[in-house]
Amino acid sequence: MSISKSYRVLGIKGNEDLDSIKRIYRKFAHKYHPDKNQDDQTSLKMFIDAKQAYETIIKHKLQHK
């Protein structure tokens, strides 16, 4: 996933610090977690996309520190 798409998925601008990004991701993941939204494929996709976006952003931020 590209870094710009990752920012869009989580709804952030890119100038947030790591703690803010983690907080945003956790809120997003909690909302779309499969255990809370059983049998909802849209929520599952959102959850997976958020996880991939978070991992991409963190990796990018740590490489460019």
C-alpha cells in the first residue's frame, strides 16, 4: 500500500507524530474489529486496510526519522 493511500485510509494528513497515529489507528481498529462486526465483510476489509495502512505509515516514519 502506498504511503499516500495509507494516510487516506486512516484519515490523517501525515504531519502527526507516532503517538497520534497509533491513537488514530487503535480507534479505527476498535470500531471495525471483526469481533464487534461479525459477518460484516465491509468492516473486515476496513479493519485489514487500517492495519496495513498503519504498518506502512510506521515503517515509513521510522525510515525517515
